[in-house]
Amino acid sequence: MLERENTDPIATLRAELLRDLPDDIKRVRNAYRRAAQQAALLRDAKDFNAHQAACKTALGHLESLIKLLRWACEGAGEVDSDAPEKSNVDQLIAEAKLSLAGA
């Protein structure tokens, strides 16, 4: 009889996230860019406000995916908290939030 290999479910989850999240983040980022560009076409204030709320929600989703990826990387010992990629992502999120707040 074959014994099933005992694996840590958290380690398995981290490995799956490390495999899938980069592509998921790229898709969400591209979808956000397309949606944000549509704001220029909106002339009605009500439509623009609804669009802005949707963009803020999308940024929250993107931010959550990035945090999840960081968690997965930290468990795998692959993240340096001072890595330039971390500050670039944080800066991108902050700039996008400021842009939406000022719109």
C-alpha cells in the first residue's frame, strides 16, 4: 500500500500562490489600466463617481493580491523587505490612490 506523502498544507498553498499570483496580478493590473482609461470618456458626474468607486475597488483587489504574494514569498524565504521591487509596488499603489483621490 502506498503511503501518502505528508506535506504541510501551508507550504503547498504558498507554492501554489507563488506559481499563480504573478500572472493574476498582471491581469488585474492590465484590467485596472483599461478601466481607468475609460474615465476620460465619462462626462456625467454620476457615471464618473461610479467609475471612480470601481477603480478604487480594483486597486484594493490589486493591493490584496500583492500582500498575498508577499506573504507567500516570505514563507519561502524569497523576500528581502528592502528589495527595490517592494518599494516600487508600494509607490505605484500610493500614486494610484492619490490620483483617484484627486480626481
